[in-house]
Amino acid sequence: MTPLPSAGSGASASGFWLRLQRERALIALFNLGRQRAAGLRLARIYAWGAFVGYGFAICLTRGSARSAAIHGLVRAALVSLSWVVGGLAALGSARALAQQTEGEALTALAVQRGFPRSAFARARTWAAAALVARVVGGPALLLVGVGLANGSSLSWALAVAPAIAIYAVALGLSLALLAHFSAELAPRHPGALLSALLLGPLLLSWAFPGVPSVPSLFSGLLSQLLAAGAALT
């Protein structure tokens, strides 16, 4: 005979979902506070500029190798979005984490709603991760739609779109954690430390190819994730 779920397990599940909803609300609150940040505005302008530029190039693609060319353009756009748009958003997030630029009004509102101050840093970090994932992955996913409308196969789109989403989330979380680390370690110059963490190992790898760097690691990840889509071109 199957035992009935206890009242305690139901209350535990209900409490978990309530905490999750509150955490999402706090993340959304701090994300809202960054919507007018100068770095984010610049990142968005570049993101949509990249979408328009690469989308125009996809529309002009012709010939028997059109599918492969479209795949290459989507990959190139994603690389550009990662390290220009993602970098700008991460730098802005590092400064926000160090200076708490969301403002006293949002902080006071969160405290009034019963959120402990100890949860603010975590929520700001998750907000930064979601922000980077959105500004990097959004235009790239739209480019997949442009490619589909211009002759690429549905199977290619179904393989590439989830890969882009996974990549954008992984990149967003990694850059957000680096931004949080930079803000904690160098609150006066978080952007400089974040730039050093991203670019220093990359520059060293040019002289010493064995040195790992965040861009090279994500370049390898992107190649693996897009391999299935490349095989369908």
C-alpha cells in the first residue's frame, strides 16, 4: 500500500517554492535597478547593432554553401556578443556590486518587504548572470530565426537554439561570479580587476599556449555545443 504524503513534506515543498519565488522577486528588483545604467545601455546598443549587421549578412547569403555560411555567421555573432556585450554588462555589474548603484530606494524597498541584507549580494550576482545571458543569447537566438527564414533547415535551428541558450547561461553565470569576486576583492577598482582576470591569461596564452583563459575555455565550449548544428549544414 502506497503511503500518503505527510503534512510535513507538503509544508516543506510549499516553503521551498515560497522561498524560490521571493528569491526571484529580489533578483528582478535589482535587475530593474540596472536598466538605466550607462554600461547596459551601451551593451544593448551594440547587441542590437550586431543583430542588424549579422542579420543583414545572413539575408545576403546565397549559393550552395549558404547553410554553412549562415551557421558561421551565427557563431561569429555569438563570439562578438560574448566578449563585447557580455564584457560591458559584466563590467557594469562589477561596479554595481562594489558600489551598490541600485540606490537606497530599492534597498529600502527590499528591506521593507522582509528580505535580509545578507541576501542582497547573492541576488545582485544572479541578476548580473541573467542580464549577461539575456543580452548575449537574445540577439543570437533571433539570428537563428533569421537563418531559418533564409533557407536553413528546421533541424539545424532545433540543434543550435538550445546550444545558444546553454552557452549564454553558462557565460552569464561565469561572468557574474567573476564580477562578484572582483567587487569583493577590489571594491575601488572592480572593473580593472575583472579586465585583468579576463584579458591577462588570454594575453599570456599567446606566448604560452598552455595557459588557460576564460575566452579560450568558452571558445572550446561553444565549438562543442554548436558541433551538432554544424553537422546539419
